[in-house]
Amino acid sequence: MSINNDTGADVHRESKFSRIIRKCNDFRSTPAAVLTVSTLAVFADTVVYGLIVPFLPEILQDKLGMSTSANGILFGCFGVGVLIGAPISAYISDRWNIRKWPMIIGLVGLGVTSVLFALANAFWQLVVARLAQGISSGITWAIGLGMIADVYAGGEAMGRAMGIAFSGFTLGYLGGPVLGGVIYGAGGTHAIAIFVAAITVVDLVFRLLLKEPESIMSPVASHNGLSANLELEIAQHEGILESNLSAVTCNLEQGNACAQSEADIKSLSVPVPSPVAIKKTASIASLANSRIQAEATAAGEIALNGVEHTVLKVESTETIVALPKKRTTMLDLLKEWQILACCVATITVTGASGAFEPTLPIHLDEKYNSSSTIIGVVFISIVVPSVIAGPIAGKYTEDERVLTWLAPYGRFGLMIIGSIFAAIATACLGATRNMAGLVVNLAVVGLFSGCAAVPIMSAMGVHVHRMGGDAYAKVYALFNIAYSVGVIIIPTVLPPIMKAIGFAGTMGVISSILVLGAIVLAINPTRQLLKYGRSAFIGENARTFL
């Protein structure tokens, strides 16, 4: 009898264990898994970037006898590496629809180069290792954010997801110096190398467990943001479309022609009976008794026999004329004002935040004679508020009431407000006379920098979704490039400027950069407001705004 009980208990334990395994396996194919892995990836990349901040003056100035300009050069090398890695990996990832393996390659490269950097004994070795770090980071950043957009684009969860990812970015970007100061103070460069190796292994395990996200679609993104109402309207006319399939005609400007076979599909014209209105936010038209499948997306695209096409012309007779669709390139993205403005905001916001990394340690060392540990702890005052601001800003970034209240500025309004208040707090940093005042102002800077940065990532993803959703990795490669430009230019030029005009003057320069970014963001929405009035952006027939 006892044997039977033991056997039953074993079966129960096995079934419970099987349930746990099944739940874990199911989680691998969820949007939450993508968000978790991508956020961890962003954290790992940025923490490696910031680890060197507290002990960099000790290595470059004390051990190697370099000038303070060398500090900015190393940060600039990282940015150059991102400029190389991000666009190349984004093109490959979007072109062949692969996300997971490029991220793994980027991670392995980041781990190896970071260990080499920690063990380097000459300036040229530091430069090479830092450049390679940037290349690896560019790969992971562009594809990680692209994965998030893959599964959340078109839904209200987009802003929240980007807010969480930004918290990972902030925790690594500004928390890296904290960890770097503590770890370096405890065990020197060898302890830094061991930490980097450990975080690389953990991140690698998570990435290997994640399923390729091409089959992962969240409920909000499952229809790529298509109009459900219009889909229903078109479905009601399926019977008419099917019966007329054999008599499909072309109505091009050059004249009339017949499409008798699939070979003529490039010039296919499908008449849609009135009263169905074909808009840019068109949905799916299913031709059930045919091998021809037509799908019109939010960007006015159509897929025929699995081949993407673009709607060439919509006539008054409601005729769709489709031609083969050209893939969205980075140049196409930069021609969009919304994307270009977001890139400028990325340069100013992240560049201004990055400006503290080469300047603040020097200021703390010269004025307060702070150790590397104290320098790392001071950076906590930026980290905590910014991490808190990320999810909160992400939540309100997708709140329709907030966006309508800010119309026509929308998400840009949040960026502008965050940039202005961060600029004020940064200017106040130059007037502080003690450590307490410095910490308080840094906390305010971190809070409003987070509020300004989160809507950037969300706005870029939303606009690409409106364009058709085939360039998420590319648009976040542009985000990385803009981020790198800020990292290359601003931190590189600020140490010499600080030497010439002092810490207070340098904080004034950073503040001006943030204000400039806010002005650029405000130009086009303000023009739209003056032209159409605020009422044109509110209600059912409101004009589109970010």
C-alpha cells in the first residue's frame, strides 16, 4: 500500500515538474520574454559602457600620464563603434527577419572586448577594445529594440514596453559607474574583468532560451495595427470579389489591360464595390477561392501571393493598383520629419546625459578629492530617479488623454517638457557649492532626462508602424547612430571646454544643448498648430500627430 502511495507521489511530483517546464517553455514564446531579454541586453551593454567612468582618471592621468582629453577620446571611440555595428546589423536583421542570433553574436563580442579593455596596459589597447565594444553594443541595441517593436508595435503597450527597456538602459548607463567604482575599489581591473564575464554568461543564457521572435506576436500587434472595422466591411464583400476574380481588370493611366494569370500580378487592379472606402488604414481582403491573397496595411501596402506591393493609386471608382513594394531604407526613414526630429532629440538628450561621465568625475576629484567609490555612489543620484521615470513616462506616452491634451505636440510635448526642466536643473549644477546640492540637482536631471528620452523610442516605433512596420531594426539603428553622435561629440569636446571655462560654464553649455533639442522638436508641431488650430487635432477626424 505504501508503495502505491510513493508511486502516486512520484507521479504527482513529475506532473508538477512537467507543468513548471511547460510554463517556462510557453513563456519563451511570449512578448514578455522578448521584453525581458531585450531589457537585460540593453542593461548589459550600457553597464559595460559606464563601468570605466570612476577609475578612468586614475588609469589615464595617474598611471599612463595622459591629458584629460584622452578621457573623451575613449568615449568617442565607443560611439564610432556603434556607428559601425548598428546600421550593418539592422540591415541584415530586417532583410532576413532574424533577431536572436545577431544579438548573441553581439553579446559574445561585447563580453570578450570588455574583458580585454579591463586588462589593457596601453592607451592604444584601450582605444581598440573600446571601439570593438561599441560595434558589439550597436548590434545588440538596434536588434533588441527592434524585437520589442516587433511584438508591441501598434498597441497601447508600446510606450510601456519602451519605458521598461529605457529603465534597463538607465540602470546600466548611469548605474555602470556606480558598479565600476565599487568593483574597482574592491579588486581593481581584474575584478572588473570577472564581473563582465559573469554578466555576459547570464545574458547569453537568457538569449539562447528565447525563441526567434518572428512567430511571437502580442494581442495588440497581432494584426499589425489594422482597422478591425474596415476588415469587417471588406470581408462582407468577399463573395463579390471571389465571383469577379476571373474577370479582374487593370485600370492603369496608360490604358486598360487584362490580367489573365499570376504573371500579370504586378499590374493587377482589384475593383472594390462601393460603399467600401479604401483608406491608408486599409485592412485585409481575403480571396478565398484563389491562390491570390490581398492584404492592405496601415501604410497603404498590399501583399499578393505572398509578395509585398504598394498601393500606387486609389481612384474615385475605388480601384487599387498595386506595384512591387520597395523596402524601407534608412534614407527613407530620415526623409520623415518625425524620425529626423527624434534623432536630433536623441543626440541632445542622451548626449547631455553622457556629458556627465567624463566631466563629473574630474570635477569631483578636483573640488572634493573624491575616491572612485564616492564618484560611483554620486552617480546613484542620477540613476534612481531616471529608472523610476522610465516606466511612468512610458505609461503616459501611450495615454490617449495625455496625448490629446498635448495635441498637436503629442509625444513630442513630453520630450520638450522633459528637456526644458532637465536643462534648468543642469544649469543649476554649476551654481552648487557643496556635495548635497550637487546630488539633489543630479536627481532632478535624471528624473526629467528619463521623461524626455522614453517618448523618443516610442515615437520612432509608432511612426515606422504607420509606414508599414518593415524597418524596426533600422529605425533603432538610427536611434543608436544618433546616440553615438551625441556620445562622440559632446563628451569628447567637453573636457577641454571644462578646462577652459570651468565646471559651471560647462553645465551651461550642456543646458543650452538640451534647450536646442527642445526647440527643434517644437518647430513643426507649432507650425501645424498655427496653420490648422488646436481643434483640428481633437476628435474623431483629428489630424495625425505624434
